[in-house]
Amino acid sequence: MQLIASDKHADLAAILDGFDVPAILVSADYLILATNRNYREAFGDIEHLTSPRCYGVSHGFDVPCDQAGESCPLSAARESGNKERVLHIHQTPRGREHVDVEMLPIKAADGTLKYFVELLKHVPVASAEISDVDMVGSSPAFNAMLENITRVGPTDASVLLLGESGTGKELAALAIHQASKRSQAAMVTLECSGLTDTLFESELFGHVKGAFTGAVFNSPGLIEAADGGTLFLDEIGDVPMQMQVKLLRLIETGTYRPVGSRESKRADFRLVCATHKNILDMVNNGLFRQDLYYRINVFPIHMPSLLERISDIPLLANSIVQKLDRSGRHILTDSAIRELKKLSFAGNIRELRNILARALVLTNTHVIDGKVIRQCLSIDPHNLPPADSEPVDLKTNETLYLQKLLARCNGDKNKAAAIAGISARSLYRKLGEE
């Protein structure tokens, strides 16, 4: 155990090796007093003679996290007197990494908070660096989504992933599964879009021989394959109304009957659903059962659009190019990134990937610059401006951008203002609504 000069905290420090994750002992004024073996193996040794502060070691900050624009679990634990938890990006020997931080306050005999134990758990499903990992990002919107995944993952709560098409909902579902105690079993996916009543029921519940024309043998359903694991229902908003009753029964009782069978079966699974639709509006319009909605919406997670995480574009784009070009020869220039940041990305990450795949085809060298990106856009008719369009002034461009952004946010002015980086009042003024 590596301690500061005196051994007065040795008894408390010895407790740290009882934790099976990296842990540090911190004073109320942020001073790191000791680390455990797991911490030193994961993050390296700390030179205690320099009076290291946790915010300096983890982030390179000169002030506590909450004074540097980050949430501070120590400050929160000191205020609440209870355990606090937050997702941070820490500087590590491997670069910037997402870390799930849990802060445990330790009270002195007089009831004052004297020490804190900080537990640090690496989040392997995401990366804050250019990486082969599928989930990449470091923006506030991405981190908020990832923090929700790390919180709900170890539980058995049903999760509803909400967001536009192309935002990575299936990747999020897989991350939830991998963070769960069911990770050694299968995650089974059913794409609900376009399925008829009969096909949906047969795919999910299976069928017995002779159940319908063409059923020449018994066929187990996906729910049987998901037993002990996770069932992911993608585009849950497209489940036929008649089938919603049977799905509700499955969720409530854990029982089902294969098509054509009189025998009930039981399944133990964790449910994750996803949709790009506004399910609550569908409930209000009688297109989705209210009781089913509340069954699947135990823990909703918003999947941010690319417009909400513009700062992630350099990281995402470079990671995508690295995956598309395993030779590592192609590079993205700053001018290419600037061109990409101008786009609204209706197709989100899927659209970004398409543009970059196109760029690898069109570039004549190993360099992808702004000119190549513009060429990629010009060959797609959806990206071409109207033939009679004329250049417009900056204010008009700003108004067009805000109107488009507001439409993408379904009229939610507070959300649109947050994405644009302005106040809601400024948004109203710029759109001439004041």
C-alpha cells in the first residue's frame, strides 16, 4: 500500500484492498491519501509527496471538477452525506477513458465527513479515443446516455431506447446486455418493423408442426432462444395492435404459447425495446396500448442525435475511417471535419458512415480533405441545393438553420436552444417570435 509520508491513515487505507475494483482514499479537501493494488495496476503509482489532488490526477484540472465544468461526486457526497455516482472521462496510461465513479463518504466519530472512498470502474463498452469500439464519444449528450446505460445495465429493469434512426440503439442494447448479469447468455433481436400479426407471433413465440400452411416441423421462437438472456425488440412502435396483447401477457407473466400449441411455456429474459417513434403520442391516439407502454418504459434512455453531439464528429469520423480502412493509410484533415460539422445529419451516424465510405472511394490520395467531402455530398441528389437557389446572407442562413433544428426537435424550443448553444429566449428572438 502506497501512502503519504505518515502512516496515520494506514488502517483506513488497508480497507481499500478489500475492494475488487480500483479504489482511492481521499480527504475532504480532495487530497489522495492512499490507493489500492487494483488502482495501481490500472492507473499506475501516485507520488504522494506532491500532495496529489483527485481532480488533478484524474483530469489534469487545477480546481475541483465542479469548478471546471464537470460534476464532482465528492462535492455531491459531502453535500448529501450519502453515496454518489457519476460517469467521468479520466486521464489514464491508455489515454482518455470513461470511468464509472462511485464516492463513499466516511464519517468521523463526531459525525463529520472526514474521508471518502472513490471506486473507479472502467466502462469497456465505450471509448473516448479513436477506437475500434462501436460506441465512441465524449460529448455531454453521449456521456449522459452512457451513464444511464452503466446505471441500468446491472439491473433487470426493462429499458426503452428512444431516438432517431441511425443513433446506435442496437449498440446501446448490446451494451446494456454486456453490462448485465445475463451477459453470458444470448441477446436475441427481433426487428418488429414490417411484420404481420402471424409472422410476428411465429417469430417471437415459435410454432408447432401443422399450425399453418407451410409449418412442416416444430420451430422454436426467439423468446426461447432469449431464455436466460436479453430480448431486444427493435422498432417496438411497429408491433401490430393485435399482438400487443400477447406481448403484454408475455412481459407480465413470463409465459407464452407457440402458435398452434395448447401448452404454455415459461421464459426468463430481460427486455430492451427501441423506437424512433413518439410512443406516448401513439398511446394518446389509440395506436399503442397504454398498459404495454408502461411495461416497456420502466427506464427510458434518450439516444442523442448527431446534431446533439457535434463535438463528437472528429472522434466518430476518425474511428469510422479507421474501421473502414484497416491499412491505416487514410487520414481526415481539419477541413474535412469542418465540412462534416456543417451537415444536419438526418441519418445520424449511419449517414456519417456512408459519407466517409464514399470519401474513401472518391479520394485520389490517402488524404480526405474538405474538397473530397464536398464531392461526396455533390453526387447525392438529396444534398444538392435547389437549382434556382441563390446565396443568402448570414442572418438568413442562421434562421434557416434554427427552423430546421426546431423541426428536427419536433417543435421543442428548449431542446433546440440547448443544441444550438443559446437560450430559449434568444431562440424566440432570432425566429422573430418575441
